[in-house]
Amino acid sequence: MTIYFSRGGKDLVLGMQDYVEAIQTTLSHFPSTRKVLAVPPDHTRIDSQAGPIMHAALSVLRERLTDVMPALGTHSAMNEEELTKMYGDFPRDLIRVHRYRTEVDTLGYVDADFIREVTEGFYDRPWPAQVNKMISQGDHDLILSVGQVVPHEVIGMANYTKNIFVGTGGNEGIDGSHYLSALYGMERVMGRCETPLRKILNRAADLYLTHRPVVYILTVVESTPDNGPVVRGLFVGDDHSVFYMAGELSAQVNCFRLPAPPKKIVVWMDPTKYKKTWVANKAIYRTRMAIGEGGHLVIVAPGVEKFGEHADVDALIRRYGYRTTPEVMEMVAKNDDLRENLSVAAHLIHGSTENRFQVEYCAGKMTREEIESVGYSYGDCQHAQTEYGYDQLQDGWHESRGGEPFYFIRNPGLGLWMHNEHPHAF
């Protein structure tokens, strides 16, 4: 188990030269490599810089890079516009689509006793370690898992083994992973490396992935006011320590602590990335530890057109809505359709305010009736622009047209915000 490349710091700015060097250095440890599978994220994780990294990989590997399978998880396959946004002119004949319902193998299980211990009794069922068949059955002699370590609502810090077991995982594994973490409590895990689900996925990797040549390429990216997303760290290895190195840096550049809780937070959601609340609700996840009791969260999401990634998921969200944790648990107990789709149940919990604050959703392509039916307040994008003038704003404190102070966040996917008085702030 080895760290092949490590470069990171709060003031570093890394780019293509570093990506190429990292991949060349890594390949020197695998001199007989002839067939490589790459597993980068999809367009909703464009800030990861996986697009440029894939071009760097192609420039180094050339014909040895035979397959590129974006880690979609339950997300829809990227269309041509999204592929272009994420990967530019990268050869389309190399792209493979992960189908989480049909093209997975179950490698084995993490036992119920281990699950019960790490979740403190919140969940006590065995968890299936599932991966796409290209990983379990493919004849690749190197698998490059590419992605960004950043605060995350399900696992604490995103990526590493999550990219494999969730990004290329199956329905049962994704359902169980998301639901057990939701029951444990998202505010107890976000921004932390050591979480129940991380322990479970790392345990699964130790048990079932060691026979496959998986190497992780992990970035740490900071959102800067002048230059946009800037890569502060690049870590490559096949050892758990590669994740913890990246996680330590992410905690420094992606976690923001406010001295007092804002009563109003306004969040902008890039319409090229956020088209469903399934992903756009990051605006809620990443700010819920910052907003004050009885506060007001305004989500400006002009690209959002529906709730779920798929028709059946969208229908379930419309049927049950974003309710409190006890309400969702009761609905799961009483309804087979929700019990058979626990990742949806987890999503409903994650998107709930737990009756602690108000969400005003300015979804550009959804009606008032749709938004209000799931438990949010309806907002108009044009009115939000007039009231807050968010187009030119940088992150931080501002004042609305009516003289009300608010805290603005342009890219919630790149951070976690918390106030110092929150019980789970760190």
C-alpha cells in the first residue's frame, strides 16, 4: 500500500503540469500496465477538476486508457452538453455508463455487528459491498478512481472508497449507505473524515477490493473570490492515508466558521450543474449548521426543473415530501414503496429543515404548487435577483434592497458553513 504522489497546501495553486506529473509518477510504479479503467465523477462535480485530470491521463496513457466510467451513483447519465461541460473534447468512444440497477456485482457483506457498532445502534443490518461489473470482472490492470475530497452530507468527506462503492455501486448498497447515515445524523458527520459510513466503506475495501488494482487520485479544491475554484491539493495512492491527507487539507480550505448564525442565507445554484433538487439540495445540507433558529434560507436555482433523477424517484419525492426525521421513519415503516427505496427516504431527511428554519426555493422551472407540495416555500428567481442582486456578489455579508442583512454563498458544493454556537461545530 503506497502513496505515489502528494502535493498540497493552503496557498498552493496546482494545475495541468501537476496532474501530468502525478500520473507519470504513479505509472512508474506500474510498468507493465496495458489496460486502464478510469472512474471520474460526473458533471455535478465539475469543480473536482476531473475533466482536466482525465485529459492529463489520456496524454500519459494514450491507448492504454481503454475505458472511462463516470461514477454516476444514482444520477442520470450525462448528455452531450454535460459531457462537453465536464470533459470538453475527450473521446466519447471511451465513455461508459454505470447502471446502478442492473450492472453490478455484490462482492460480499460488511457484517451487522460491525454496522451496529459504528452507527451506535442506529442501523443493524449487513451492508452489501457492490461495484460495477467492469471493476469486479474487468481485465484492467489499473483502475484510477478520480475525485474531490470535500465536506459531504452522507459520508462526512466525499470521495475515496465512496467513489467506488457508491459511485459505481448498486441500488441495495446505495440505499443502505444513505439511510444509515441519515439516521445517524448528517450534522454529526459533515466535514469529518471518521464517520460511520466511512468506516464501513473502508472496511469493505479492506475485505473485497484488495485483489483489484485501484489507485485513488484525490483533489482538494478551494473556491476563491477572484479565481474561482483553485486546486490546493493533489494526492495519489492506494492506502487509506491518502484520503486522510486530503481530508485534513479540505477541513482547512472548505470549512467555514461564522461567529454568529445568520438569520438569512442566500445561495446561488449554477444552472449548468443543478437541475434537480436531488443535487441542488446541497444548498440546504451545507448551510444548515450555519443558519440561525427560525432563519430563512433562499435557494436561487434557475436550472431546477424536477425533484428526482429518475421518474420513479421523482414520484416518491412528490408523494412524501421533505419531512422531519421522525415523520420519514414512520413513513418508511408504513409504506413499501419508500421502504424499498431507502436512498429516497434518506434524501427526504437530508432535505428537511426539521422545522428549525424556512426554505424559500426559487426553482426556475417549477411551479409554486410543485414546490409547496413537498414542504418548501415558493420563491421567484427574478424577484430574488431584484431583492438581493446576487449576480456580482462574493461570498459573505451583504444587504438586501430592503435593507435586510444576509449571508451569500455562490458555490455551496465547495464547502460547509457552520456557526460557532452550533452543537456539532468543530
